[in-house]
Amino acid sequence: MNRIKSITILGFLFLAVSCHQEKLVKSISSPNSINTVEFNLSSSGTPYYLVKHNNNTIIDTSSLGFEFEDQPAMKNGLKILGTSKNTLNETWEMPWGEQLNVNNHYTEMVVQLEETKVPRRQVNVYFRAYDDGIAFRYEFPEQKNLSEALISEENTQFNLIGDHTVWWIPGDWDIYEHLYSTTKFTKIKAKAKANHENLASTYIPENAVNTPVTMKTEDGLYLSFHEASLVDYSGMTLKIDPENTSMTSNLVGSENQDYKVKRTLPFHTPWRTIQIADRAGDLIESKLIVNLNEPNKLADISWFKPTKYTGIWWEMHLGKSTWDYGMTQDMGTWTNDGNAHGRHGATTENAKAFIDFSAKNNIGGVLVEGWNTGWEHWIGFEDREGVFDFVTSYPDYDLEEVVRYGKEKGVELIMHHETSAATETYEKQQDTAYALMQSLGIHSVKTGYVGKILPKGEYHHGQYMVNHYNNTVIKAAKYQVAINAHEPIKATGLRRTYPNTISREGLRGQEFNAWASDGGNPPEHLPIVAFTRMLAGPIDFTPGIFNIKFNEYKKNNQVNTTIAQQLALYVVIYSPVQMAADLIEHYEGNPAFQFIKDVGVDWQETKVLNGEIGDFVTIARKERNSENWFVGGITDENSREVTINFDFLDDNRTYIASMYRDADDSHYETNPIAIEIEQMEIKKGMSKKIKMNEGGGFAISLMEKNKGVGIK
Ligand code: NOJ
Ligand code: CA
């Protein structure tokens, strides 16, 4: 009798629990139902999720959890306290960007978890399903038994369902400036990329990759893994488990303590994101990463205007001039100690020449690097704190006069702050440096972090630096200053929240073509970058090198593209600040320069017309505040023909198209500067076959006829 009674009670209890569980939402689908995320707990109380696309599992059962420095891990023994579901469908405006309006439409599920045993710690997981991917993040809510989290590792798993083709760079804690490798997932060997001689700082502790990392499945589905809203946390690399075709988060650490992230509760982690696309180009059109960030917190940023710029920059990379002044300073007096070489690039005269050239050619900005004291003690020095001075010019550079001259010509100076990764020196000077800029009406600065981070033991992508980069943007905004960071933390869409985050490097840029010992960026580099690094956000790649071989400066280096591809990059690689990077003398008299004069920098709409990762891509963008469209196409080392359908053009308009394409015999190695320029009338619905040669490309400007524009 007793036994029967207890079975009945147990059965009743089970029924009660399962009824309760059934009411809980444990899966959500995206607005058009194409992507689904399912959540559950294993029998031992381990949380896991899986992702389906078109009803096919694309991320298999993947577990979630944390390890802490001073407490037991949170991996199992959890129960669901409750779940809830929300949806949002909003449209927001980008103050500048690839498009004007962005639709943010998702379904969200919040799962509240608690440990079944003391200390009964709690964690909530927020999942979002979008039509272009899924995302989730953890929240540590305020709770009795946990006030501070010292996270030694986050254990977020991404269990792949096959040995996908992957475009990856190693999970370097100090730099993203690696070439991409294309391999099967099981063949990823990140540590083989250690110690590249051109990297001033590099550290690859695990067989891990950096994000965004993009993959293609055997079935032709495209996936890209990244993170969004990286705030007060450390950057996430993904550790490769080839046996199980699985990846697990591996946070960037520090040598100064055993934990990787320190946070006071309540807090939430960055979003872990998976962009999902049936067409490679849809990855580029996806706005998942910015959508996962908070809305604009800087009410008005009209003081920043997207712009093209020239500058005193490439000449230093070529070795024509130097950043340093070449003399030593003693008590305010510069003495020629015998080292003066007279090749200092940032002189008042040189800056004025760039201003004149920019003013003549519809270019709004001039960057001047090497204008301030400290460059004599830049690369290779351990003791870099206190060296760079961000308000004091070298004696041959008159900052106020250059600014005055620029204003007279309608050209704004772009400031340059190379910190040499000496963060305390920069933090001390930020207020005065940005105040100086504001007093001069300078609204953007290119920052740089070359070398090992000071304080010693920190890495470029750890929590300390994430906070430094983010605080820099917030502080700069107070002085109406926008930041274009080099050697940055990866972009995670924070430009939505702080739109003075205008651009950044964070990849192997053009500069490597000037001096890399491995021959520079191969032609496949940018057709990979467009589908990997560019998914994170704007890139200051600095295109537009016309003197492709520059034998007069460097015999063993060259840019590995044709000149037509250099033009195409103004459309393909997105940034609201776009450099015309070559020396003035290499542009003078070249008819191809007309495209750089004409091309827009701020877009109403963006369409990816075609593309395959690592092979080729064509992008069309419509300028804001005009009816002009621009198209850019690039290819890798293989020549190919693409057909461009002009369906994207507006109805009932006739455009004068100026087409800049490879000549019949163009080739990035043997004849990179040959280019054909032709003009024709184009209307919506027409199509055109265009051949791109090896390492080549094409650029088209489409301007409405009759508005002073006709075939010349
Ligand atoms: C590295 C940057 O990427 C490059 O553009 C700059 O010229 C140097 N640092 C000097 O700051
Ligand atoms: Ca760099």
C-alpha cells in the first residue's frame, strides 16, 4: 500500500514537473522561420543549445558554461527557473554607413537558470533568432551568493556538423594582421602562424582562431562566427577541436592575473553570433552585428562627416621619408647630433602640398603622421611610457598654420596619435590632446598601438585593452572627436552606440604591400577579407595605390593587384573614411584618378551582386544625398568574367556610366597599371559582361544624365 502510494505521488510529481516544463518556451524561430534555436538541459543539468536552418541542424547540441578562478565551475547541476519570449521589429537610421535604414527584427527567448544545489548561483541566457543568423549572451543577474565574477574561462561550444571549409586567421591575443588561410576545419593549425617577422607583437597560445571566422558547408551554406557588443570583457577566440569538429570559446587573458575577466554583478557578456546565409553575399548585407548593439548614445554626431583623405603616410612606408625628425632634443633645443637625415615627412610645406592636392580633387581630409615628438624612440624600445607627446609638434611642422591653411582651402586635418601601445601615457594626455583638436576644429584622429602593450603582461585583445579602446571612444566623443584605431580591438558593432567609432584597421592592411618580407598581400586576400573581417565593421584599408610596383623605392615589394582593382576597393571595402593612399605625384595626370574624385563615401543602400569567398566579389552602393551609384568588383589571382545586371538602378533614369576595367593584357604581376576607361549610357534592366584579369577588378561610376553629366 505504502509502495503504491509513493509511486502515485512520484508519478503525480513527475506529471506536475513535465506540465510545467511544457509551458516553458525552449525554442524560438526567426521572423520568417528560417532559423531556429533550441535550448535544453542534459540529464545532469548542463545547458545546451542547437541551431537549425531550413529545419536542418547546422549547429549540433553545444554546451554552455563558465569556469571561475575562486569558485566551482558552472557547467551542470542547473535547472530552468523560467523562460520568456519577446519580439522586436524596429527600423533605425545609421548616421553614416553602408545603408541609411536598418531593420532590426528578431524573436528573443530568455532562459533563467539556477543551480539546484547551494550556492544556487543564477545565470540567464538570452537567445535571439534573426533571419540572417542567431545570437546569444549570458547575463549574471544580481543575486545573493555571487557579487563578483572572476571568470577564468567561458565554455561556449559551437558544435559543427561537418568538416567545413574555413577562412581563418590564428587566435592571436595581440594582433589580427595575419594572412587568411583556407583549409578544412580539421586542418586548422593556428600555432604554425606564430612569430611572423613583420609583427611587432604576436602571441598565439592555442590552436584557436580569431573572429569573424567564416565557413562554407558541403551543402553550400555559409556561416560566420563572431561576437557583438564587446564591452568590459575580453575578446573571444575559438579553440579548435578537430576530432569532434567543434569550437569552444577561449578568452584572451593577461599575464598579470589568472582570471581573464573580472566583473561586478549584475552584468552580461558580449553576444556570441552566428551569421547564416544561403548566398555568400548575404553575409556582407547582414546587419546582425550592429543590430545587437545598443542604440546611439551620442545624440548628435553631425560634426563628423564621412570623407576621403590623402596624407603623409605611404611615403614613410615606402622609405621615401620618415616619421622621426632625425635630431635629438635637449632642453627644448633641437640639435643635429649627426643623425639628421633631412627626410622628415611631416613638414608644414609637405602638409600644404597635400592640402592643395586634396582641395583640387574633391577630397575632404589630410592625415599627417610623424608630426609630433617621440618617434625617435618608437619601435623596438622597451621603455615607451612618457615618450610620445600628443600636443607638441616637431620644429619643422606648424600645426596651427597647417590647420589655418586647410580651413582656407576647405580641407580638414586628420590628427594622428601613435601611442606605441604605451597606454598610460596616452590616457594621461587624452584630455589635453582632444581639447587641442577641438580648439583647432579637428574632428578625427587615427590612433595606433604598435608593439607589446604597456603595462607589461597585458595583450591587445584582453579586458584591460577592450576597456582602454572603448573608453577612448567615449572620452573622444566629449571633444567631438572620432576614432580610427589601428592595431585595435576587433569591431563588434559598437559604432551603433558610439558612432564616433568610425573605422579601424584590425587586419593586414595595404602597408604590408610596402614592406612585408613575405611578398605582401596575395590577390586572394581582399576577396577573403570582404567575407570575414569586413563582417565586423568598417576597415581603414587605405586603397588607391597607382604606382603598383614602386621599384624606385622597393625592388622586392609591390601591390599584388591591378590598378583597376585599387579603384574597385573604394566600393568593395567599406569605411566612412577612405584614403587615397598614394603619393600625390603618382596621381597627377592619371585619368583613372577621376574615379577616386567621384566615388562616394557614405551610402544609402548596398547590394552585393555576386561573390564567392576567396575568389571574387562585386558590390554596388548608392550614395547618400545624390542619385549616384558606384560598383566595384575584385578577383583573386584568377581572371574571370562576371555579368552585371543593372537591376539595382532606379527606374526611369538614364545614367552615364564610366567604367574603369583591366586592359586585355592587365595582370597584377606583369602589367598592373594597364587600364581601360570607357563611358556609356546605362539604364535599369541592362546588363554587361566584364572581364577581370589576374589580380584585377573593375569600378563603375553611374551618374544621372542631364545633371551636367554627359559622355565626354
Ligand atoms: C601602424 C599603422 O597601421 C600605420 O598605418 C601607421 O602608419 C603606423 N602604425 C605608424 O603609426
Ligand atoms: Ca598596422
